[in-house]
Amino acid sequence: MGYGSLPIVVTLSSAQPHPSGIIKPIMVGLEETISMPLVITEQGTIRIKGSRVSLDSIVHHFKLGATAEQIVQSFPSLSLCDVYSSIAYYRTHRQEIEEYLKEQETAADAVQEQLESNPDYQAEIAELRSRILGRWTAARTNGEGAPME
């Protein structure tokens, strides 16, 4: 995928005249284009336009049962309209988005594996653990109790 906006076209039409007879035959076919608030970054991540929030985050919260209003509370930089549109896009393109999410997870796992196998990273983690243990031991020795209790 390149990066840019993801356009979605919603076409509503009906060959049947409106039951009330009020709508003229010219207006029976309604076509409207809706711009989605999604952009694809150069790294291939789908984000909500104008924010750093990924579609992955929206979908994750939605799958956990969060409403659009609750998602907006978790991500105040988003508008309710953006969240509803993102959920609609996910529901309309579920298979493609699920494939995208699997690709994102595989890529994240690869990066994590690469980091964790790096000797410099392992040394930094060992140093950090040692400092934390030292602080914890000092606090216990001084009668302050464990810092995380």
C-alpha cells in the first residue's frame, strides 16, 4: 500500500419509487462520497488523520466492547465522527483489515525479537534490573518498605 487517504464511496440506490411518492424519480438514485479519516503512513501503518492514533488501536478497543464514545474518552484527540467512521470502515472491510492487523502483529513480533536478541539491549535491561533491585534493597534496608508495595 502507498500512503495517503483511503477514499470510500457509499452508493445508495433503488429501482423502486419511494413509497410516499414525494421523491421525484430523479432523486431515487442517491450517490454520496464519504471521505474516511484514515491515512496510511510511509511505514504502512493506518492512522486516524490528524492524530497519532492507529486504526489498530480503535479496532482493539472496539473488539473489547468499547463504544465509540468510550474510545473517544481513551483518545481525546479524536472526534466522535472519526471513531464512528473508522469503526464503519473496519466493519465494511473486516477481512482486509484483519489481514492488515495480522501483518502488523507479525512485524511487531519481528521487531521485538530483533531487539531482545541484541546484546546491547540485553545489557541495558540487565543494568536496569540491577538498578531497580538496588533501589528496592536500599529502601528495604532503610525501613522505607518496598517502593512498589
